[in-house]
Amino acid sequence: MRALVVDDSLTVRMDLSEALAAEGLDVVSRASLADGHAALSEGAPFDLVLLDVVLPDGDGVTLLEELRSRPEHARTIVMLLSTEVEVRDRVRGLARGADEYLGKPYDVSFVVARAKELLRKGGAMCADDRPLLLVIDDSVTFRAQLTAALAAAQYRVAEAETGEAGLRLAATNRPAAIIVDGMLPDTSGAEIVRRLRLDAALRSIPCLMLTGSTGSGAEVQALEAGADDFVRKTDDLNVVLARLEVLLRNRGQEVAALETESLAAPKKVLAVDDSATYLQETVDALAGSGFEVITARSGIEALELLAVQKVDCILLDVEMVGMNGREVCRRVKANPTTRDTPLILVTADASREAMSAGLSAGADDFVVKSSELQVLRARVLAQLRRKQLEDQRRHVREALVRRELEAAEAKAARELAEAKAELVLELERKNKELEAFSYSVSHDLRAPLRGIMGFMRALIEDSGHLLDATGREHADRVEAAAIRMNQLIDDLLALSRIGRSELRRTKTDVTGLVRVVVQELKNREPNRQVEVEIEEGLEASADAQLLRVLFENVLGNAWKFTGKVAAPRITVRREDTPHGRAIVVRDNGAGFDAKHANKLFTPFQRLHRADEFPGTGIGLATVHRVAERHGGKVWAESEVGKGTAILFTLEQT
């Protein structure tokens, strides 16, 4: 990972560069705004930028704005540093896109810990997939020996000399396991383990306790504190490795741990008070405990800052000039983005009425200013623990709800698939029954119908002269109706055969097939002069017999509906359409209103009167069935008096 530090102070650049380099970052440092601009164009994008706001040649926020305007730096973490800690400066920097704003003087370890936390949340983690182990031990010699043994066993190692430093590393690095010495300069190993087990984000990390003690009580104390295993420092390091391997092998799944922020992670506290003296006392009380304290001198300033800055806890004075603390509390708790932030009211009024009024306003806790500041620190930690447990419970509830929803969706999808399968089978069965019925009825109707047609023709030819005009008209109508019924039966049989026939795709010469159909149409009406343009080289993977049926119907319609046009014209070509490459048969005939196009391919649907253009209404339904059998689709485009285009594909696109 790459980091850029831009600050005109040589001391700041050196301190931050050394600290970040120690964490494995490739650090570039620059002293001016111009050099910072130049660095952004050198090499790969930066993962982290620490940027001083006040630089000798300009405002660092302009460099921040340039970063945010470049797509390649969209995921870069930017932390602003400034001696100007007025709320308006902080709001300005955060509103321009900074991920963090830190006031000077700062704690280097806090800056690095916060940077690592932001990088972890942003997904810019170390590409090394070896397990990371945290070693907490104040013995330089033993720590070096253990680190060398762990590195040789293909582990990555992070080191800490004190318990507090170890907890901060655990919070930012989330190691696979922790090896902690039983006795540390600032606390005991047992206390560190207890604090880990109280931290919802870290409690599932396996802990191996080390001790130089030879007494039996040390082991009992370590295990009662919550350690997963115990090894004496006098044992061979191979014993440590073996015990560690067992811990990692048996490590269970973490439940919502990665979504929960650790109590040991850097915390940001907003202190709001119109007393500069008490604000400084609050800063001093919380400094060095993993807290950064942001100060605001009024409720208005606090609300402006909370609009752009996420904080972990709010300390709010009750009695302030202008908007008092209870009103600020109500507004904070009414805002969906801040209402879950722990808020502690601080006041000089120790009365029960004051406490009741503060808690009724929505505060999470109430502290009297006369209390020791250590009490305030303990109250802050208690609220952070409460918030962490609430977050973890919420994550667990959300995970359970997600699982229930996923299970319900899977069940619904399975039931839907089963229902669809049943419907498909039922539809196929009904289609077969309908096709068989249609075929049977059509055949049963044909024999008597042909008898009617034959005898009616004989009657007209043999005895027509004996009929008067009315009788002859009636006989002609009977014959015409029989002929139409016969054509309808023929069309229904053709439609039925399409549904029952086996589809046999071959490479078909579409151009040649169209020419054959057009020639048959010309033979039927040799006196008609219709201009037909056919694109050369048209081919398709299709059933040749079904494709011929399709063109007989489409071209037959085009031929029929151009019958009243002075210069009839038909074109057949392939065109690009929203549904893919399609074959288009276009004519300049009667056309129809496009709003009725969806009815065109339904059986027995006609858009023109029979006395204008005769037909059965089955032809385009047959075309639709042929295209559907091939896995394609068919549609129409038309305008009254300007012709029609029938477009179709023969396979899914």
C-alpha cells in the first residue's frame, strides 16, 4: 500500500513516515502543495493521504478537492491535519470529502491506528494471506525469538510491548490469534484477556497466555481470565507453535465480529461546553486513552459538526448560552444519523430534577461536573460498551432476518419452479389434446363439407337454369360458404401440423425459398405486376418445410394487401432490430393501425373486412407458431395506407 504525507513540518513528515513505514506502507513525503500535486501524478494511486491544511504555498483542501475529482483516487483515504481546530475549519474539510480531520498536536500512535482502521474498513488490506499473529510481550529478547520462530512457520507477526498498545493493534489489525505475556509493564496478561473477552469485536480471537512463573496458580489464573491455552516461557518454542496450531485449527466462525467496531479502536468524542476551562480538562482526562476529543463552544457548532463528522460519543453541557444542552440533545436524538450515538449530559446541577429533565430529553447518561474526571472517562467507556453490544445484537438480528428472508425466498422460488413445471406439463397436455381434437374435427368435417361442395356445384351446373334469380343467389352463397369453410379447415390442419411436427433444423437458402414462393404467387395471378426485391445470400438455420409455410403466409398477405396499390412493391431483407438480426418482409399495401398489432398473430383476428381482403385469420397465427417453434419471435410494424412490415427471428437472441 502507498501513503502520501504532505506537511511543511520536517518533524511531522519524519514522525508520520517512520510510523507508517513500520506498518508496511510505502511512504512518499512532500513539504508543499505544489510537490503534493506532482506526487499525485507519480506512480500508482495512493491508498492513504495525510494532508496538512495550512501549507506555505496554499490551502491543503484544494489538494483534497483535486484528489476527489480524479477517478483513480476515488477510494483513497484522506486524513486532514491542522493546528486550526475551529469547528468551521473541521466542517469545511469534512464537507470537501476528507475521511478524517485531526488537530495538532496529535498522538502518532492514534493517527496510525486511525489510518489502519480506515484502510481496513475501505478494503485496502494487506495482500499477504498468511495468518497474522499479535505478540504482546515487554521482553525484547523473547519477543524477537518468538517472532523469528513464527515467521519461519509462515505467520505474519505484529508486536506490542504494552497491554494498551496490544489492544489497539488487535482492534485495528484483527489478528488470527494473540500471544500475550502474563506480566506486562502497564497491566497483567489476565487483564488483557478479560478486556478482549468483554469486547464484542475481539472476543472470538484465540488467546495463548505465556508466563515465566513456575507456580501452578499462574495456569489457573490465565484460564479463568478467559485464555484459550497456556504455555510457560521455559518450554521449547515448538510447544508454542504446536499449541498455536491447535487454537487456529479449532477457531470457530465469528458472528458479526467484523461488522462491530472494537472498544480498543481509536474513538472520537465530541465535547460541547461554553467553558474553555472545562473543555481543556475534558481533553486532558481522555487524552492518551485512545480518544481524540473534538471541542465545540455552542450547540449550534455541535450540530453543524455532527452533520459532517461521525463521532463515537457526545459530552454535552446542559447550561450554555443560546441553545441549551437539552434542546441540542433532543435534536441529536431526533436525527436518524445521530440518534444512536451515546450522549452524556454534563452539568453543575446535581439535583434529581436536573437529572430527570436531562434523561427525559433523550440523554443516555448524566454526569455532574463536580465528579472526578476519571468518573467521566468511565461513563464514556460504559456507554461505548453499551453501544457496541447493541450494534452486535442488531447485526445478529439482521443476519437472522437475512437468513429467514433467504430461506423464504428459496422456498418461494422452489414452489414457483414446481408450479411452473406443473403448468408447463399441463399446458403441453392441453395443447396436445387441442391439436388432436382440431385435427380429428377437421378431418370429420371435411368429408360432409366436400359432399356439400360437390352436390352444390352439380346442382348449379345441371339445374341452375331452372332456378330463379333469388334461388341462384342462394345456391352461390352456399357454395362460397362451403369453399370458405374448406379453406378454414385446411388452415387449421396446417396450424395443427406445425404444433405436432418434429423440428429439423438445416442450413436453408432463404433467398431461393422466397423466389419459389413468389413465383407460385405470380403463376396464380399472371396479370399482376408486383415488384419484388429479395436480398441475395439470405440463409437461416431452420426447418425448411416450416419456413416455407411461414413465407407462403407472409408473402401471401403482402401480395393480397398490395392488390389495390397502383405500383405494388415487396422487399425481403435482413435488418438489425432491437430484438437482434431479423428477416423483414415489407410491402406498400393497405397497412393497418399499429395499436392493433398485438392482435395480428392471434387465430381468427382480422383487421380488414372480408369483402375488401378475403381470408381466414389463421395465416399470421401460423407464422407466429413457426417462429415460436424455432425459439424466435415475430412482430409487425404498420401504418394505415403506407404498408406493413412483418419481422421475425428464428432463434433466441
